[in-house]
Amino acid sequence: MLPSEKQMQIDFNKINIVTDCLKVLSNPDRLKILCVLINGEINVHTIEKMTDIHQPTLSQQLTVLRKSSLVATRRDGKQIFYQISDEKILVIMQTLYGLYCQ
């Protein structure tokens, strides 16, 4: 056993939380949305233009992200703005970028 393996204690009680998160991230449209939100808050119209995901698909995927507590919303007049609300998702997105996008 490697020294780092001895130090790692896996809490199997968290497995369902992890798999639920990975299920949400495994959808290409939701992953695109999170990619464009990585740098901060964006309104729905801009998300649509940046991802080329059109209504009603965009609304459906934003609802899944919101219900999973991965994004938060803010309303300003008629516009709705989205931002990543879970710091762990930022770490995951940065890791994915480092592994696959560089």
C-alpha cells in the first residue's frame, strides 16, 4: 500500500452524493452551461448564444442544475442571471479543463 493510500479514508456514506453530482455533470448540455458559467454570472440569453443550446432544452437543463443546487439565480427585471453556487463544482470544472482542454 502506498503512503498516500493509507492516509485516504473513503466515506462510503458520501457515495450517493458523488454519483448524483456526476450524473448531473454527465449531460453534455449541462456541462456546456457550467463551462460558460465558470468565469461568473451570465444571463440566460448569453448562455443560449455561447452554448448554442436553444429553448426549451436550455430551460430544462438550467432547471436540473438549479434543483441540484449547482447553480443559483438572480432576477434583474425580466432577465435571469445564473452563476455556479457550489465551490466543489468550480474545482471539478477546473480539473476537467486541466485534463481535457489544455
